[in-house]
Amino acid sequence: MSVVLKIAIIGDYNFTFNSHHATNLSLDHSANFLEIEVNYYWIRVSEAVQHKPVYFEQFDGVWVAPGSFQNLFFLNGIFKAITSRKIPVLITGEAFKFFMDYLILTNNLNANGEKLISDNLVSGNQFERVSIHPQSKNFDKLYENFSNTELTSSRFSLYPQLIQQLNGTVIDIEANNQFEDPEIISLNGHPFFVVCAFCPQISSTRDIPHPIIYTFLKMSRERNQSNL
């Protein structure tokens, strides 16, 4: 394995969270499949926000892990830093809502203070099944040979006016769920900036790595090679 990638995982690691264990394992699954080596570094939110945006340039990819987060205020500073660079980014789980809140704030989409995103519709500390219905050719292809049933501990409903304001200009909706709510979005104009409300890492296995995580590492490898 000649290629060694550096991946920053932004999150307050908790060994009792299944999604945190799964994050590490899913990177190993895709790395083995791609025949590369991945060094990943968990960076606490309070630590990551203290660095200047150029700090993230040392990494080949950035993953914002599922919560819980000890200080949500710091997340906006991190989102600002990673959206301004062309580093591949993957955001999964509860951070979906916080990233949407960041987009609302930075694009001044809620001058009247209305509630544009629902609270978490998944009750308790558990995972529920969610069906993924791709809305783009790229994600049709990603899910062509992978189950469209995913596991999630967070589900949010975006109000129609918010979707109308964001879709096609700020974001692209890559997939909806069975309730016709956006489940996967990407940042418009960015080479790879994917945000999932569910946790793709939970569905990844050694035999069948998750295609979203596989693609995240593939794009990270391309960045690594372009910097040589």
C-alpha cells in the first residue's frame, strides 16, 4: 500500500457510541478495498475551531462525525473553514441539521426567525430504518449495487420554502427518504462535500464497503495525488 491518506474526524469521540466505532471501521473497510492506508485522527470540536482554516490543508479529507457535540457553537466556525476549501468533506448523522442551520445563517434565509427545520423525528437513543431514493445520476450509480435501506438515529424535515431557496443554488439534493424529505445533500460547486442525515458507516462491512465512504476516500486519494 503506497498511498497513505490523512483523514481528520471532527467530533467528540465517545467509546459508548456505536456510530463512532463504525466510523473507524468503515474507513478501514474502504481503505482495504482501495488498497490504500488511512491514518485517521479524531479532533475534538473545541480543538478544531481554534485552528486557522489553513490547518485543514494538511488532511486529504475531513469527516464531521455524528454527535453528540459538547459545544455546538464551535461547529459554525468549523463549517466556515471546511466549506471555503476544496478538501473532500463528509458529514453524517445529527450534524446534518447543524450544517443546514449554518447555511440558513450564512445565506440570511431566516430574517423572520421562523422554524425551518424540524426537531429530531427519531425518538430515543436508537437506530431506525430509512429508505434512500436517489435524485441524481451520481447517487443512482452509487446505490446501484447497494441496499437503499440505511440506519439512522436522526431524521429532520426541511420546510418547503427552505428547500426551494437552497436547492440548485447553494446545495443539490442527492437523495430523499421515504417521507420525501432530503436525506443526502451536496454543496453546490464543491468537488466532494456530502452531507447525510443517516449514518452510512453503520451499513458498511468489510465485504461490502459503503459506496459513499468509498467515494469519499477515492476523492481524498485524488487530492493526495494531486498534491504530490
